[in-house]
Amino acid sequence: MYKNSLRLRLLSGILSALILLCGATAVGGLFSVSAAETESKLSSAYTNSFEYGKSEASFSQDVCDYLSAGFRSFKTRIDLSSYKIQISDMTDLFLKVLFDNPDIFYVNPSSYSYSSNSNSQIVAFVPKYIFSTSEIPSLENKFEDACNNMTADIHPGWSDSVKAMVLHDNLALNCQYASDEYEADGGKSAPEIFNAYGALVNGRAVCQGYALAYNYLLSKVGIKASMVVSNSMNHAWSLVEINGKYYHTDTTWDDPTYDILGNVSHKFLLKSDDAMLNSSYRSHYDWIAADSADSTDFDDYFWDNINTKIYYADGKYYYISNLSENSDKGNILVFDGTDQKSLLSIPEVWYANSQHTSYWVNKFARISVCGNSIYYNTSDTIYSVNIDGTNKKAVYTLSANEAEKGSIYGMMLDKDGYFCISQSDTPNNKMSNYKISAMHIYTKTNTLGLNGDVDGNGEISIIDATVLQMYIAKLSSLNDMQISFSDTDADGSVNITDATAIQTICAKLQ
């Protein structure tokens, strides 16, 4: 169902044409004269034929910090004369700083200007800003808000591999590959598709934007990551460090085109060098990375053939097996790190024609978890089931008019608590996405789920306030999910303020 030929065509030339390539072309225009020696005319450098990393070892942290500080101060001219950077090395240094600082999204990565001396050393660096300096502070606030939304459901006690998985899924499910913008003019009118802002705020990016966004999200939860680039592939992805070991993660290729709500692959999540080189699905090759990824800890892992979001709570993973090659196809599954079991079978099929004479071999059920309820879809209905697999019930069925738009191939909860679905007459076509206004299970201010529903019974009552008060008084315990839904103000702690807020909600419901 994945449009591989389209993705390969779209990826072709992204890095070589715009971002990850270099070469300098002299242009006219006087700049300024150095007090020490004659400074050249202003020249421009464009990123073409660049192999990232060829000079990285020669750059001190001091010059990287100095250059990044200049960007953060929105300087229009940065004096580099004391660092004696060769013209041939400037693009390496420039991209290293941008790759290491994804939050500097407002600097144009595809070109810059500079002046040099008679020794071919950079005297001054002149960045180009994508946005006006007056609007950058407000954009930075939007950027950080988007990052906080992406990391809101991360628990500090989780392992780094779980955190990496959750952020991988969150990014892939909330960003679309920016094929329209790139095909229109190579991204010139939408340069944000090449940075983390495009991925996290606009929800549209190409591979470089995906990788920068993922690396930044990981940094927010204490995980180190760096860029991996392949000039031969015209592609970029991430190298993630977990417990002193390195793993590749390609969030772009794990976000299939066309975009389907709730659909995310895990084929390239935390993989070794060998797994990336020899993947039976699609191989990676000729890359430049800061370290080798020798560990095979996740090369043959439970998530390899899972194409739904994977939810994690209390040491267990919840997901749906859809693909025909899986022996457990058509099941909602739970995995505790050792054993996997089925919570519920999904017998329904997705018919390939209106006569219902043939059907697709894969299933297209997606999963959302809220409180103690699992929600999933069939071709025309959204169901809920308790977290233990009991009490299945239909909560929404397409009307006759809605069904004319096609089958449901995607489903997920948006950040405001509304169910959204992807519909089409075939899984191979571009989807139409709709918000079901009648399906709303929590308010915008309660973004973690049905906040206040501490006991997970689907409603907020004075019992929830009592249960929370007992926990605060250390008379009882709560699991991870219950703690999440107890934190009504999302400040990262559970206290008497949250219990009071639940009582206030109960008073308004009466």
C-alpha cells in the first residue's frame, strides 16, 4: 500500500538540490574593508555537491558556539576573522551548527554570503534569515509549544527506547511529507519544509525537517541524537544514542505516503548499520554518521511489522497487527517485554469493491488509547473496548452519506480530543480526512486524555477526587496512566491542586 515509487521520486534530489550540497559562486557587490587586510567582495555560497562531515573534526566547539550565538542574536554579519576558517570548509561548519541546533530554524540552510581575505579564509559570515527578526520570538514560542505537545505524554521513568518510540510515533503521525511544496518549486517558497519548525509547527517537512525535529524532541527528554546524511541517496535521518549504543532511526521512511491518520511504520526504528544496509524492505547506503551503530538489540523486534501507533503504559505496549504477513493479523495485542497476547480479535475485512466480492489482504484498523479504553476502527465503525479487552461496544458508525466517501482507513484522536478519520475508496489513493464533531472525549485543556478520570471508568465523579486524595495522602497507589489523568493542570506533578480541580469539574457537571 505504500507509494514507494512516489517517495523515491520525491526524495531524489532533496539534499543534492537544496540543502546538503555546497559550492561557492562569486557575485558582485562591495562589502567592507578589514582593518587588518583587504577584504574581498561579498560572495555567495550555495549548497550543491556537499558531502557533510568531511571537515567536521577540525571545528572547535568554540567556533560552533560563537556562530550559533550570532544566529540566536539575529546578527546580519558575524566576524569570523580570528578563527581562520577556510572558504572550502565554511559550508561544513555552517551545516554542522544548524544540524546540532535544530531550534535555529529561522536561518536559511540553502545559501549564505561571506567575505574572505587573500589567504582564502573567511572574514565575515552573512546569514540569510527565513523570517523577519521581529517575528522570530513569537515563532520560537510556537515552536516550543509544539515540542511540549509532542513530549507531553513522556514519563521520566520510561526507558530511553520507549521514549524514542513514542516520539517517533508522535512525529510521524503529526507530520506529512511535503511533496506538494517540494514539487512546486523545490521548496523555495516554503523553506520551512527543510527544518524542524516545518515538521513540528506546520506539520509538513521533507527528510531533513523530519530528522531535525526528531533530534530536537529527543534532546528535550534527555536523549542525544545526530544527523546522518547520504549524498548518494539524497536522504537524511537520525542516529540515536541509548545507553552508550547507537541506533539509526528514519522517521521519514516510517511515515508512509500517502498520509493516513494513525498509520505509522516501525521498520526503521532503532536499527543497526547492518539492518539499514540489508533491509528487505528498502536499504540505506553510503551514509556519513558520527558513530557506528553496531548494536542489534532492536533489529528483530516486536514492532518491525506494526503499522499503528504503539501505546505504552505500566510496562506494556498496546497496538494492532494489520499486515498479511503477520501470523497474528487482525488482533489488538499487548506486549509486556517478554510475552505477547491478544486482547481482542478484529474479524472484519476491508472490501475492495462495492459489490463486496473481494477484500484487501491487509487490515486497516488503527488504535487510540484514552484512560482505560482502547478505541479502534473497522471499515465503517469506531469501537471502544476496555484496556483488558472486555466490554466491546460501537461508539460511532458512518451514516449512509458518510459511507459514500469510502471506507475508514485511518483513525486517531487529535490534540483537542476529537476523533478524526481517513476515508477513501481504496487504500492506495490520497485520503480525505474528517473530524467527527460528535466524537469528543476530552477538552482542549485536558490534552492527556480524560483528565480527572482517575479510576478510568470513562466519567469524572467525586470518587475520582477521593481516589486522588488517598494517593496524595500516601494511603494508596496509582499506575502511570492514572497519574497522567490525575495531573489536570499538566504541570508534571500530582497534588492537592489537581484534586481540587476535579472537585470543581464535578460541581460544574451537577
